[in-house]
Amino acid sequence: MTRSEFDDIRAFLADEATHAGDLLRVARTLIDDLEHVRMREAILRTYYLRLLTAARATVAADTVGAPDPLVFLKHELAEHGQLPEEGEAVQRILSDARAAEALLACLEQNGQRQRSQGMRLRRCVGTGRRLSH
């Protein structure tokens, strides 16, 4: 859900003309959205865990001198259609990896700078808020 959607919901909830039935409809929609997001997070965590396990197995296999240490990683990438195809530009893939690494480093650096400056992120909900009855 985007920031503007949260803002729209806040405005809708704050509007005195909003009826209880409308609030119930919004609550049901939000619960459905939360359930969908939770399932998506579980799937992404599973993908991540499988990829991490394959990467660790690849490094371990390389450490003991296995004949094809990349087999674990290749299998996991193939499962998700992420193996480079024949003829795909290797330099482009490596360039994409370098760019992603630089972007993540920049994001992490900005995140640390914001925390050190004491900036607080705006919360969507708080424990002190109550809906009027």
C-alpha cells in the first residue's frame, strides 16, 4: 500500500460523515490486504532461505573441493528461471550486480545517516489512537 493510500484512509476515517458500515468495509479490506502481504512475505522468506542455503552449500562444496560446487546454486536459480540464458551478455549481468551492490550500499549509508541525525519515520498507526464509537 502506498503512502497516499494510507493518507486517503486516514482522511476517510477522520471524516465525520463516515458511517460505521463504511468503517467495517474498510477494516475488512485492510485485513484482506494484511493477509495477502503476510503470505507474500512468507513466500519471499522461503525464496531467500532457499537461496541462502544454496549459496552456503556452494561455498562449503568449494571448500572441500567438490567437483561441481556451483550445482546447488545453479539448481536454485534454475527453479526460478534465473539462470543466464545462452548468449545473454555476461558483462551486462555483472554490471547489474555491481550497480545493485552500489545502490544497496548507498541506501544503507543514507539509513545510518538518518538514524544518527535522530530522524523519526512517520508511523501509519500508533498505540495512542482510538476510533470514535
